[in-house]
Amino acid sequence: MESINALLIEQGLPQKERLFQLNKVAITQMKSLLESKVLLNPALRYYLTVLPNKYQFHRISNS
């Protein structure tokens, strides 16, 4: 994330826009990690709810 932030600073983006872009990257990375966990261990199944200013992880029950 630090290297992405450095690139965004280099491009002259204001802090608010950098934060927005970094949040988008973080959400994408978390979704990818969660999908990987589902594939590696089906018992650890989660999904991510993304709402304005709020992110929640939910476990999918096995029953």
C-alpha cells in the first residue's frame, strides 16, 4: 500500500483522492484473500459486506 500511495503522490493526487483509491485497492485485496481462504479451507468461509464507510466480515454457517 505504501508503494501505491507513493505513486499516487507522485501523480499529484490530493490526499482525499489517494485515500479513496487506496480503499478500493484494499477492498479488492481483501476479497481476493477471502476467496483464497474459501478455496484452501471450505470450513473457513466468509464474505465481505461493503457499505459506505463500513466494512463487515460475515461467516457463512455450515448448517
